[in-house]
Amino acid sequence: MLRAILDEVERNPGASGDPTSLNAAWDLLDRVQRSAPAVLDAVLAYPYVSGWAGHTLRRLRGRVTEPSPLWTQLGHLNSIAAAAAIRAGLDVQLSVPARNGMVSLPTLGMTYVPDGSGAPAPPWSLAEIRSSAGHTEVSLGRAVVVLPDDPTEDVQGWWGLRRLHILMRPDQPSLSLYLDDLDPYRGLGGPLPPDRIGSVQARRWQYLLTEAWSIVCAHLPEQAGTLSTALDALVPLPPLGRFLVSSASSGEAFGGVLMSLPGDPAALAATLVHESQHILLGGLIHLVALHTNDPEPRFYAPWRDDPRPVAGIAQGVYAFFGVARFWRALADSPDERLRRTAAFEYVRWHAPTCRALDALLRDPDLTDPGRRFFEGVGTQLLSWPDEPLPAEVTMAATTVANDHETHWRSHYLRPDTALVERIVRTFRTDSEGLREAPPSEGCPPADTLLAERNVPWPRTRADLIRRSVEEGITDTDFGTSAAEATPGDLALAAGRPADGRHAYRAELAVSPDSVSAWTGFALAWASAQPGPGPTLLLRRPALVQAVHRMLRETGEQPEPDALATWMATRWPDLASVQPCPRTAMAYR
């Protein structure tokens, strides 16, 4: 990638307006390679060096834009070379770019202009780095910052890049991650300003990571070595909420994970497993094509709110294969709360991942190696024997999974208009004592996928159900977290589906187009009284809602469960889940 950047610049030497010399940086990297090749490897293998290289190549090739001058981005190679030389103990004198008075030295840290050093720094400028005999200073105008002997320490004008070290027993792998809140290329796109976290939060990360690593080593010892090798840097993100952990990784920045602070060690361990799966698959995809690059979003992903293309569903299947394996391993934990959480999370992700994998294996965009690879994943997923899990936990996890998929189907699928009209006519003639012949045999018209939409939906009900499982609480104990919950949500979360069904029916009488109330009604009905009616409402909620809406417009007001039961009895194939042709952009 570095060679490609130089080639692009050489092909168009006037485009960069570069006041720094990339040749000088290249020569310095060559010196480092000759004197300390392991140092060069460590710096070039750092995730956000390759992240910078990928972003820079895209900018040089006109695929991305940003407001900063191109020379500031190209000049980051000088910062990389300077960091490598300083680590190798070589003499350095090099110009490097500064953003708002800050100079990044990847794998080492960042300089900033101390308070009281004069006028505010310009957005883009040049700084000078001089290093000799272990003494390093960075000059920007009249401000001079001297790096400490131990660059991980913070001194005036310098933030050291923290590192989290976890050492277990001698027979267990260790884990060492950079806690990177400084590198401008630590994100998934263009340059970011530093977002320095305090020492208290850094210690919280150290504690949670230590506990998480002990969980991995105790329950997934065969995976610990892989994670230790594959993970290199952790970028802290702002926290989201009790049951929400934001995380991301890139196949380009191999070994780097972005993550918000989880609430407990098990959630941190699960997230590390999740992202390491993405990282490993990204590395494999660099070596062999597992699928085409068709960008068409067409898959339901149990872990996402939007339809996914083949690349997205492939990544998700492999990631949640790892997540399900992790929680399955924790289902025999001696800690009762952790054991219940693990059982819930395993049920939540195992069956939905199997269904997503089944859809992926039916897709023609998998290559032969990709099909062999994911068939191997399926072999492992299906080889796990059924575990004796608490029935109430299994029911709660299934409800949360159905909640997500039914919401997705309501928002992204649209039923065939002619089918809706036919069902409405048949309902009215049946009501008048007449009998119209049912639709012709075969696959009923499928729902159409509206892939261009992006519709979030509330998580209150799912969060309450999770809390009820983890803490064994009832609706009288939910407190302020139930502020946005409806009576139906509270009843369903407390394990009273019959009461929930009654409450959602009352809610629909007032708000008959409420997708959340329709979904809650279907969940409560399926939990209290399984059968063809609730199955149809869960599988084709948009169809039942469309028929109900059209009947209301003609003066009819059928009860939701009576309508769904009648439809499921009249046309048993309506709830079919057989695949329909991709070319029709239909989703079954």
C-alpha cells in the first residue's frame, strides 16, 4: 500500500502540493528496516497505519474527499517514519504535518501545543521533529515539546499512547492492546481529532479487559490464542446504554477494534470475540474471494435493522457464529446471573444465525470457496447438541428475536396489492355467507423488499425482557427504565403474555396503525397461545396490517387475532417461508 501511494504521487506529482518529502520518509523507513526490522514490522502492522494507507489511496484515486489539503494526509507517512525511527533509536530530523497544532506519532502518542503558548495553531501546518541519542523534541512555531523517556507517560504537551497488558497463568496466552484515543486514522473514515479519555475511565477499561480475558481463558481456551494474536488496538467510543455496545472493525485496519465501554466483563469479552471474527474473515477475504461484490441489499440480518447485501450477511454470519459459540461456552458458568445471561444470548443468536446462514447458502453470489467455507460454519453450528436451558429464558430470548424480525418485516416488506384486495373481498363475502374460491394453488405473491428505507424502532420492550432475565425482576421493579414502556410491554417482559395480549389489543383500538403495538400483540399471542394465526402475524405482519387497514377503510373493524386466524385458516400457504426469486426483489 505504501508503494502504491508513492506510485500514485509519481504519476501526478503536481496534485499534492506537498511541502514535505515522501522520499525522505521512504529513505528513513529503509534505514529502520536495515537496523531494526522488527520495529518496522510493528509500526507498519499497526491497524491505523494501514487504515491511513487505505484512506489515502482512495483519496488519491478520487473515491473520497475531505477538506484538509492533500499534503497533510500524504505527510502522515513522515509521521509514521519518524515514529519508527524514534522507536529504533535512530537520529531523525524531519518535517511532519500538524493538525490544529497536534502532531501524531503512530504507536507512540501525540504532541499538542500547551496552554499559554501563544495564538491558536492554524488548522494545518508543519512541525519539525528532531531526535538524537534518545532525546526527541517536536517544534511548532515557538512551541517546543520534549518527549519523555518513557513515551507512554503524559507530560505537558504530550499524550502517550496507553497500552493495556493482561497476564494470566504461564500456561495461558497474554493479551496486550493499545488503548488508542489519539490516532487521527483510528476511525472508519477520514481523520478524527483526539478524544482523550481520563485516567479513571482508562482504569475502568483495564479492569473490564482483565476480567473479560479471564472469562475467555477459562471458557474458550482454544480461542484465547487466536484473539491474543488477532487483536492489537482498542479505540474507545462514547457509551450508548445498558444493553447496547457500539463496536466496529475494518478488514483494512487489521487488528483494530472500536468499542463503547460495556457494562460488564462478559459483554466486553463477547464483543472482542465478535470483532475478532470480523477481523479474521476480513483477512481471509484479502486472500480468497468468498462472494461477489454485489451491493444489492436483500437479506434479513438478525443483528441489523437494515437489509444487508451478500458481503454484510457473510460478515454477520461469521461474527455471530463466534458470538453464539462464546455464550454457549458460558452457559455452565457457576455464576447464576451469568449463566442465565449466557443462556439468553445463546438462544437469541444461535437459531437466527442458522437461518441467516441458510439464506446465504442459497444465494448464487457465493463463490465455490465461499460455499465450502460457510458450509463448514454450518456444520459446526448444527453440531452443537441441545443444552438443557431454562424454559423461561428460552422463551424470553425467542421473543426478543421475534420482536426484531417482526419489526423488520413490518417496516421493510410490502405485500402485493392485488393479494390484499383479494383477501379483503373474500373476507367480506365470507362475512355475508358467500364463499369465493381461494387464490390459485402454488406460492402466494411474496412481499416486496423496500431496501432503500432505513427505519429504526424502539428497543424498550426488548431491553425490559433482557432485564427481567438477568435480574429476575417483575414489572413493579423496572423503575425509571420503564418510562417509555406501554402496559403491554411491561406485562410481556414480566412473563404475563395473556395480560400483554389484552393490553396491546386495547392499544390497537386507539392506534390501529402502531407497528410496535401490532408486533407486541403478535409476540404476546404467540407466547400465550401458539398456532397458525400468531405464526402468520409474525411471518407476514405487513400483509395482515394492510388487510386490516383496508377493511377499516370499508367500515369493517375485525379483531387482529380473529383476522389473522381466519387468513391462516383460509390460506395456509400465506405463512410459507420458502425462498422466492431474487430477480423479483421479493422477500419471503
